[in-house]
Amino acid sequence: MTDTVDKTPAPSVPPEQIKAIPVRHYGRWVAAAVVIAILVLIGMAFSNADINYGIIPDYVTDGTILSGAWHTLYISVLAMVLGLVLGVILAIMRMSSNPVTSTVAWFYIWFFRGTPVLVQLLLWYNIALVFPILNLGFYKDEMNQVMTPFLAALLGLGLNEAAYMSEIVRAGIQSVDEGQTEASHALGMTQGQTLRRVILPQAMRVIVPPTGNEYINMLKTSSLASVVQFPELIKRATDISSTSLAVVEMYFVACIWYLFLTTIFSIVQYYIERHYARGSSRSLPPTPLQRLRKNLSRWGSFRRPEVAR
């Protein structure tokens, strides 16, 4: 007698629904709490400090402070222009096959990068102790009359900046493929035409970001010009504080103006970088508004995701 096998299929059991358990980021909450606590403590310290915050808005638009901010702006612009022009010349000299020009450029960069800008400002301001009379053949005058605080600040800041700009420009030029130079020479371009029309336009993508940073740094470094009696922002703020005795308040006023100026030029730098990035990047960098939206959206990561149902 044979046994019959039951071939009836077993009833299918649906799989158990997967429950997604979100990962809890306790470290984020702890870090956020620590940062907020530190900010609260700093705020309480400054709120209880002996600072007359009421006079700060009045001095922000004071005529003397506005004059200092204007002097800071134009001395930094002129010094940066001088440093940029001289930096391009030094970069070309440094890359030249002529051993004399390359050596002179290397020595210039070595000296001005190796000595503090404050010392350079003081040397220019006191150069009359070494050369009492300036005699150029076609022009002769006392050095004290020629080396004004403005000229001392311009030379001290501009010549120092040229040493840094030369390295930035040299790095930008070397970032362009050598084939570009060979192709331009094959088309009959001279060395100068190749540099102006082919090399520098492509090198700007590399040159612009550090140049913008250098100018923002120049805005703040220009405060050292106060030691040569140039009436920039810090000098004006110090003059007011010496009579009003509002020392810290005047430094806050200066900080407000420096933050304002650096913010404006940071925005300008961003759009210049965005312009030169069009030919090298498939997707342009986000605009400030897009960055703001992205940063605000990050706050959603602190929320606990909903459990999948």
C-alpha cells in the first residue's frame, strides 16, 4: 500500500513589515547645547561689562570716523593696485630664463615676505634719517616733505603686498597647460600676446580667489598705517577715544566698519569668482541666497525623522 503525498501548497505568509528605526544623533544635540551655553555666557559677560553701548551708534556715522573709513578704503585700494601691478611684473621676472631678472625677483620676494610689514612702514616713514635730501636730478626736495604719511603707508603696504601677489600670479600662470602656449605660438602670437590673450585669462580662475583674500587682508592690515600717522580708521578712533575716554567703544565702532567693508568686498569677490568659473565648472557655485537656504535646511537634520509605516 502506497502513501499519498499531500502536494497542497502551504499558505503564503506575508513578510513582516520592516520598521525603520532612525539613528539618534545625540552628539549633535550635545554640541549644539555646548555652543549655545558658551554664546549665552559671552553675551552675559558683555552685557554686564562697563561699556556704554548707547554711544556706539552715534559714533558709527560720526564725521571723523567716516573720514577714517574713507582713508582706510582708498589706501587699501591703491596699495592693492600697486601690489597687483608690481606682483605681475615680479612673477614674469621670476619665471624668466634671464638669471639676472629671476634672481632680482627672488631676492625681492625673499626680503619683503621675510620682514614684518610694520617694520617696513617705519622704515619708509623714517627714511629721511638716511636720505635727508631727495635728489633725482630733475627734482630735488627735502625727504620730510616728500615722504608724507600717505606715501609711507602706500609704499609700505603696496611693496609688501607685491611680494605675495607675485607668488599668486606665478601659481596661476603655471596652472595653465603648456600646450596653450605652444598652440598660441603656432598661430604666430608673440610672447606678450600669448600672456595677455591666452595665459592670464585662463589663470584668472586660480588668481582671483587668493587675490580677493589678500585684499580683504589688506583692509585690515591698513590699520598698521596708524603708526606712521596716516589718518585711517584706527587712527581716527584712537583720536576720539583720547578725548572722550570711550576706548573700547571706539574699537567696537572700528570693528563695525571693518566688518561692513570686508562683507561688501567678500560679496564682490564671490561674483568675480563665479564669473571666471563659468568656463571650468559644469555647475556654478551657489549664490549667497542658495547658500542661506541650504544652511537653513540643515536645521531639519536636528529633527527626528518620522518612522516609516
